[in-house]
Amino acid sequence: MIQAFIFDMDGVIIDSEPMHFEVDIQVMNYYGSAITHEQLEQYAGMTNPEMWAAVKEQHNLTPSVSEIIEYQLSNKIEMLTSSEMEPIDGIRELLAELKARNIPAAIASSSPPVFIKAVLRKFDLLDHFECVVSGEEVERGKPAPDVYLKAAELLGVKPQDCMVLEDARHGVAAAKAAGMKCIGFVNPNSGNQDLSQADYVVHAVSEVAQICQFE
């Protein structure tokens, strides 16, 4: 039996990848460059600083990475706040099942802390997680295992006793590098993600309960 359950956030808790893609394309246009949806897919699961450092170099953008992120993040939070988005189907039920079984839950996301908190506050989910860790709060972002290892440490659980739910290639790689079991969630809105490293693959969050033997 698993001792803890760790969630990625973007594309798992919230179907936010379309919003990320839309804002990031708009940001590039604002700075006089262009990027496609397909080009952005390769960065899914990476932290903002890592992603924009790579994009800045590749596209020869003039502003600093911090300037780009400040502009991007303000636009992203504004869009989130004004939207009528709800958590991905099955997430509230899965969190309720974990709570009923006294299995602690955590968030390990590449998003900035301010965006993670904004999402959880919007959905009134802050109280459902024992801890929240951003990839920007550890030395290395996904696909390095740091964010997942930090979450396990804060939960007081061994990595091998944790189950992770991920939708992106970098995230699955991070979970497996941490020595955790990983469920790959196929979210079409997250783009073409290779989830073959995952221990299990699901097309709906409702399938997770059976894998974890909750049913």
C-alpha cells in the first residue's frame, strides 16, 4: 500500500496547458518573436526560469529572463482568476478518497509558488495537501528528481512508498529518478508527451483508484 500520493499540478489538477500555451505565444509576440504550440510542448514540465532561459537563447530575445517571467506570470494569473475553470474530472473524488484512507497528499509542480497557490485557492483545495513544493524552490527542476524528493522529505515518507500522478515527459522522468511509482495521465491538451517511462498509464483520473487498489 502506498504511504503518500504526490500530484503534479499543470495538466493534472488543472487543465492549464492550453492557457500556458496561449499566454506564452502571446508573450513571444509581445517581444517581437514567434513560437508554435508544437515548439512549446518540449518545455512542458520545466520551470519558468529554465524554460525561458532556453527560449531566450534560441530566439535571441532582448529582455532578461526575469522581465519575461514577470510579464508572463501577471498575464497568466489574470487569465486564471477571470476564468471559470474547474479541477480536472476525478481530482476532487481522488483527493476525498486519499483523505478517507489517511494517505497524505502533496503537490510537486514546476510552476512558480505564486501560481500554484492561485490555482489551489481558486479551487479551494489548499487544505487537501500536506505540503506544496515548486520546482523553483529546489536546486534542479524536472526532469531532475529534486522536487519529488523534497515533497517526500516534507511528508516524512520514503520515495519508494510514494505514488505520483504526472502528465508530462519531464515529470515522469523526475518521478522515476526519485525512485517513486508513477502514473502517467494522458491529457490531450498537454500535447504529445512520451509517458512510456511511467509504471501505469491512464486516460482518466477515475482510473487511478483501481491502480492504487482503492476499489
